Amino acid sequence: MRIFKKILPCAAGICLFLAINTLLCFLIIPYQFTRVKVHHIEEDEIQDLILGSSHGASALDPSALTAETGRSCYNGAAGGQYACDNYYLLKDARRNHNTERVIYEYDPSYWLRHDSMNANARYLQSVMEWSPVSLAYFRDLCLGADLRYALMPWFLYDIKTQEMSGRAELKLSDSYRTYGTALFTDSVQAFEEDGMIAIADSSNGSREIPVLSYGPETEKTEREQWKQFERLLEYCERNGIDLVVVTTPVPESTYLVNESFYRESHDKMSKLADQHHFSFLDYASSSLAEGCEGRDFLWEESSFSDAEGHMRVTPAKAFSALFAKHLTGLSVS
Amino acid sequence: MPFTSLAFLILTAVCTIVYYCIPSSCRRVWLLLISCLYYMAGGPLLILYLLFAAVTTYVGGRYASRGYKAAVVIPLVLDFGVLAFLKYTPLVVSLLNSLRIWSIPVPRFVIPLGISFYTFQAVGYLLDVYWKRCEEEKNFGHYLLFVGFFPQLMQGPIGRYAVLSKELAGTNTFSGEAVRRGLIRISYGFFKKMVIADNAALYVNCIFDQYQSLKCLGFQGVLMYSIQLYMDFSGGIDIACGIAEMMGIHLSENFRQPYFAQSLTDFWHRWHITLGTWMKDYLFYPISLSSWMSRFRKTSRKLFGKELGRAVPVGAANLIVFFAVGVWHGPELHFLAYGLYHGLIIAVSGMLTGPFRRMKKRFGITDQSVPFQAFRMARTFVLVNISWFLDRSGSIRQALVMFKDSFSGKLFSLTVISPGNPHYCLTRFIPIAAGCIIVLVISILKERKKDVLKAAASLPSAVLIAGIIAVFLLTAFFGVRDGGGFIYANF
């Protein structure tokens, strides 16, 4: 009884903390399309799963791929997702379904970035179903991280009191419960049922060309990304999953400014592809891509919403159709 | 594994629970196991440095107790040699390269976590044994725990064997009071670090990194740095002491309201106390009592008379000590300048003690006079802040330029960290201001000898738990993403 009396305030304190924390997560963390993607990945039978970053999300149209290959396909790529996140997403998909092929969108510029408190990854983990996979993901993501990142993920977002009631209303709505996507469609982009982020042809982002290079810091970051990618590769090999790596087109001007960078990253991935016998299709530049004759428009500035290389919807669909053709030419075990 | 990580939180919780559940005879082994685990989390091989320092001083201690001088000298050379090699080789190579005779690639070593702290602690033990201030430790495991006890590994406090070894004996029984005190100190430490220091760092980094364009904001930058450094370092120490306290282990205090100091000497009795006392016991006194200093004292008396002649050798010893403090801080010239600045002022003020005393007598000023105390406090605060220019800047030149430019215009800008977003700036500034007021009130109470910790620990459990939860929520509400690690963990 005495021990119970001592433990009771602590237990009550922990419960109080959990309650407040849950409420704050509910009010502060916005509803993101990642939740919908994870839901589809966990629930649907997907033969070809697209993984990668925002370039992949906007440039690869699963319906174009399905039309050509006849295989079910879903685009699970999203901004802020790195190789580590993709690895766990694939494992999560494989918990209930038999994903046969992974189309991994490799954006070499992404691999130079280091985000020690990646809000996207934390959200992705939090919307996964409780399972050994999501627990392992939590361990990888949070164990060495700041305890606020791990325990109070709302800390990563701006606290806007005026938005809280709307957010609460949304999260209590049927649309949220049924994983509705209408919310994510506006004049700039549309979230399609197959996971593609269709960026409007009229949208315009930053035209400032990023300067990409390998330096001591970025090389360290990139090494970590390669390590994570190799983990994904090993998982695919172990489970008999076909892996196709694709680099989507970037504006010609961006490519020319960073030509040596793109060449170097192309060589690195090609070498790994040769070693591990997976396919690597690099469309970063028309000079790297084979079988794209007559489609120079894909690398024109007008095909992209920004200088980084996020494709607009019309060229993206054209590119996806072309990619799907190349994909059917690859052997599938 | 930083103090602010989830892994550390889990490690601490598991360590404390198991500590009280196992027989007291096993507790040292348990703490040693956890300490090794903690140290190896940063890189398994880094523990070799810790083992090296422990083995050399342990073996040295066995012979030093029998009066062998070589048993002290050899470990000292080896341990300080490793420290100097890791920390100063890049500086030496850069200096050699600057002669333009050679072009040697500058090596970059991974500095083992807390190497300065545990090296000083281990060397302190060795000298204590040699000088018969404590008994030698025969059990290597016990000694290794003393050197590598995990909460104090990263940034101290630098413990003394005679005190800490008894604390680590593991004979204490479970005490709810100790756990409460520990939890309060840990929460207070997190509050200081995550709410105040990390927000202040936004201003500090912005102003110091862009000092050429933000010319006149030097005073604001250095004032914010004085807040950041104190909250960061003392916050880390609070966490370390709090963790130990939960297990009934009392670590030495490292801070005693340093910004209430009346002089720079007093400041060093209140700031980084364990380093200050280490320097006093193992450097200042040996220098002061050495034969060459004795000869210097005699010469000085002949040259400068009784009063000044006594102050000059003490001043010289202080200069050497603070030079060492500068060297300890890092392999850059601005750290040396920082140490010498303190040493020089303390030396000069020591020499002027007599004239000052006479002047005070003449004007009827007593040390107990409140306005005079306030003046001295303000004067010391200004002097300390000037030294922070040298501590925080990347070079002596930057420190001088920033100090000079500070007089040339606007003194304060709330929006300097994000000029287009005043709301954001306000949300960063409010926690600094409010946090400083809270810490100030607590500091005043402590200065008046009120046991704030005891009073807080005696609060009803419900209030205490609610308070701890509130602090943790505050660290997230006002927290800064990528706030960075603890400043003194880099030493």
C-alpha cells in the first residue's frame, strides 16, 4: 500500500503529461498527405512502389506506369524523405503485402542535406501503424535525438493559436477519418489518388539555381545517405524485390551549373548498380538518358516549377510515359 | 550521447532504478558498466583514452604513495602529452605552415568526450596521493569509476578523489527526498539550457557571425553570450549533479551565483569552481611555494618594498595560472588572451590592494556599504563581459573590432535575428527575459543562504510533478530546433 502511494503520483504525472502531449500534438501538428500515403502503402496491394523525395513525388505518375506495365503502382515518395525513411516505408509496406518492385527516385542533391531534426520523418513515423517496423524506425530516428523531437514532436512546428481550432475540426472530420485528399489540392498542386503530387503547369517557384558540390561536410552527410541506401538495397536483395533507381530530369541550366556534381553522382550510382545488378536510369540530363530522342522539352525550364527540378504535371506525365516504356524493357523477376 | 537525448534519459532512468534495486556491494560495478556504456556510445575506441588516463595515474598512484617522484612525473607527461597532442597539434602545424618553409597537412583529430575534465581529475588524484592528501586506491575498478563516472564525464564538475570516492561507495539507501532533489535539479538544468541558453544563442551566433555588418551590436551580443554561457554551462552541471543526486551521490558544486561577484578573484571563486580550485591547489600553490618563487619574492621585496614586493610574486603566479586556464580552454590565441586578461587584472588588482584600502578609508567607504557593493558587482560584471569578447570571438582581432565598434551606434536590436519577422523575434526574446528573471530570483534567494532546492523538494508531490511537467513542456514551447550541444562539452 505504501509503495502504491509512492508510485501513484508518478503514474498520475506520467498520464497527465501524456494527455497534455497528445492534445498538443492534436492541435499543433498539421494534417499532412504523408498520412494518406502511409495508409495506402499499408493497406493496398502494390506491386511497384515508388519511393524517394519530392522530385519523385512530382515527376513519376503511377497511372502512366500502370498503363504501360499493367502492374499496380503507388507513389510513396515525398519531400523530406531520405533513404532511411524509404527503407522503413518499404518494410512497412512489406508487413502485409508483397511489394515486388521498388522504383527508387535518387535525387543526388538531396543526399547532401543534413537534417538532424527532420519533421517529415518524425511525422512519417508517427502515422505508421504500431508494429515492430515502426518501433525500429522510432529507435533509429529518436534514440540519439533530442528528447523533445522524440517525445514532443509538436515542438517541431510553429505554434499558431488561430489555426488550432480549424486543425482540431479537420482532425475530427470524416475527411480525416477516411483519409481524404481534397484538402491537399489547391491552385499550386494536387494530390492524386495514386500518390503523385501534380504541380500545376502555371505554378512558379524559385528560379535561383542551387550550387551543388561535394565538400568535407557534404561528403560526410552523403556517406551516411549511401549507408542508408545500401541498407535498403540489401533488404531488397534479401527479399527478392526488384530495384530500379531513377534520377528524374532537372532543368538544363541547373544541370550545366552543376555538371561535374551530377556526373560524379551518376558514376557512383552506376558503379553500385553494376556491383549489385540493379537498373539505374539517369534522366538528370538529356545527355545521360538514352532513348529520349525528340523529347528535349523535358529538360526545358518551362517543364519545371523551380530551378531545383520539381516537374510540372504535363511534362511529368509525358516523362512518366517515357519512363514506363523504358521500365517495360527491363526484366522483372 | 548528449544529456538532452532520449537515449540519455533512458540510460539515466534505468541506471537509477537498477542502482537502488541491487545490493550495495554491486552498485559500483553497475555504475562503472553504465559509465563505460555511455562513453563508448560516442565511439567504442574512444574509451581507450579514458583507460589510458586511468591506468597511467592508477599505476603512478601506487608508486607515488611510496614517494617516487618519477611515478608522478611520467603519468603527468603522458596524460598532458596526449591532451596537448590532440588539442594543439593542429595549431602547431598551422603555425609551422605559416612560416612558409613547410606545407604540412593540418591533422584533425576526434577529441574524446570530456578529455580535459577526466585528465584533470585523474592528475589531481595522482598529486593528492603523492602529497599524502588522500590514500591510494588499490582497486582499479573503483578508481576507473572515479575517473569516468558518467554524469560528470562530459563537462565536469572536476571531482576530488577524497570526496568523490566516498560518494561513489554505493552505501546509500533509497531516499525519496534525494530523487526529488535530483529531478528538480535536472528540470532546472533543462530549463536553463533549452529555454534560456538556446534562445540567447540565436542572438549570439547572429551578432558574432556577422560582426562586420552588424557593427554596433557588440554589447548586445556579449551580454547575450554572458547569459548563454552561464545558462548553458551551469544548466549542464545542474543536470549532472541532479542525476548523481538521484542516486544519493553529491558532486561538487561548480557555480555559486558568479554574476554577483564583487571582484574578478571573487568571480573565479564562483565560476567553474572546480577548475578554479584545481588550478589553485595543483598549480598556484606549488608555484607560490617553489624555491624559485621564494627567491623571486625576496628580490621583489628588495626592489618594490614590503607591500608591493609581496603582491608582485602572487601576481606572477596568478598570471601563470590564468595562462594555463587559457590553454585549457583551447588551442587558439584568443583563449590565451582570455586567460591572460583575467590573470593580468587579478595581478594588478592584487598590487593595488593597499592603495585601494587607503583610498576607501579616506573616503569613508566600507565593504559592507550596499551602493559600494553594487558598484563592485557592476564593475566586475563589465570586466567579465569584456573577457567574453575574447572567449566567444573567432580571433583576437575580431574581439577587438567588435569591442571598438560597440561604441558606435545602436546598442540593441530585438529583431536582429530575423529582421522581417518581429513576432518570431519576440517569441525568442521573451523566454530569455522571463527565464533570466526566474534564475535571478532563485540566485538572490541562494545568495541569502536560502536552501531553494530543499524548499522545492518539500512541496507536495502533486505540485512538484506538475512543476516538472510544466518545465518539460516549456522546453518544447520555447525550445529552439538545432539548439546545439553544450558549449563546455567541446573542452
